[in-house]
Amino acid sequence: MSKSSPSPLATIRDVLVGTTVADELEESSSAIGYGLTLAKAAGAHLTVQAASWRLSGDDAWLGDFDYEGVAVIDRRLDALARSIANRTAGDAAQAGVVCTTENPSLSYPDVVSRLAAQARLHDLTVLDAGPRNYDLDRETIEKALFLSGRPVIAVPPGQAAFAARRIIIAWDGSAQAARAANDAMPFLRAAEAVEIVAIGDEDEILASVPGAEFAPHLARHGVNVTVNDLPASGGVADTLRAQAGLFRADMIVMGAYHHSRAREFFFGGVTRSLLARSTVPLFLAH
């Protein structure tokens, strides 16, 4: 009697989840639930960095603000972050997932730098992405991605459970897109259906490495893949969003670009648009 083959997800051995409490009205983190269910599906170790954004200290923008009042807020945020970590550890134990938690209370730049350093030590990082704290979320995602060399899954609100049955690859023939597909291979191999989506006019698609030429590579890895070349209707991000809905995608895989030297890190317009408004988790690699 032959043994069954291990799940492709079994190659994922450790998952990092990062969440930062910046105010006392903080919405619940979808990234925590997503990361926990992903770790369970993969049989992976889960690390949770539940940080609080410390307002006191050397933050120059506080000016003459009431530092005694700020210290009270800091303690409350720290207590909330610890509560999140403890609750997650309890949920992980109940789910049979080995979990490590930490609760740094630091200035926001230090919280982000610490997360990026941690990300280098894990197979992938799961982070929140949404309109409420968009600028803070984007900076955290950018630095975790570009400073760690590891992929990031950006999870929108309302997506607190991992699923990857149907996956879209946003394909433009670039090295970044190829890297993203390679890093996402465990998910692609485990998926029921994968669609390579190339968006643009005919000349743009032909000028790149066509998705039809990339598909055989994925098929050799056991990926159930199809190719769909689409005109950009209302912009690339809008077209991707619409196609994700039509395909009933659980995940979009895409390469991330380091475009601008004017800022330290700066995503391209398509990625920014999807991070701000997407109902589907984004698997990002650089």
C-alpha cells in the first residue's frame, strides 16, 4: 500500500503574521485569522508579532502634547496588543498549531523595521491591507517585502480564513511576475484551478513573455493552468478586480515593483490600487 503524497503546502514551514495596534478603536485583524488557518493547512509554525505603536518617546510630531495622557494611551495600546497575542495563542493551541507570540511596544518605524527583520526568518508574512489604515498598512507591506526578500500576503478586511482553491496570476512577462509565481508555487500546485491573466493591448502582450509560453512551465509542476489575455477596461487594477470576481478567485499572485527613488519605497499604481480596494488576498513577491 503506497503512502499518499504530501500536500504541496507542506513545503511552507513557518508563517509570520504582523499586526499593529495604533488606536483603541482598532478593527479586528483579518491577517491573524488568515495566517492561523494557513499555518494549520500547511502544518506550519505560526509566529505572531502583535505590536503597539508607542506614541511617547522621541516622536517629534507630538510637540507640546500632554505626555502624561500619551503614556496612559501607550499602556492601553500595549495591553490591547497583549490581549490580541494571548487570544491568538489560545486559538492556535485549540487548532493544534504551534504558535510563538511577541508584543513589541515601539515607535512605528521601529515596529515596521522589526517586522521586516522577522520576515527574513520565515517562509512568508501575512499582513492586513485595507482602506482604513491604508498608508500605514502599505508602508508595512512595502518594507516587509522589499527588506526581507520574502513574499507577503496582503489580506483585505473580511478575509479571515485562508483559501486558495482558485488563483489568478497577474502576468506581464516581467522578472517580478515570474518570481511571484515561483514563490507561490506551493499554492498554485495545491489549487483546483489557476488562471494566468495578461492585461493590455495586443502589442503590449506580444512585447512581453506571453502567458501562453509561461503556462507549460507551470503545467510541468502539476499546476492546473489556463491563460486569459484581456484588454484593459477601465485600467489594469479594475480589470484584475473584475476578473477575480468572474473567476471566483481566492488569491491574486503578482510581482511588486520598486519604482521610485524619490521615496524609499513606492509601489506601482496597480499594486497600490489593489491594496486599497480588493476583496481578494494578494500574494506579493519582489
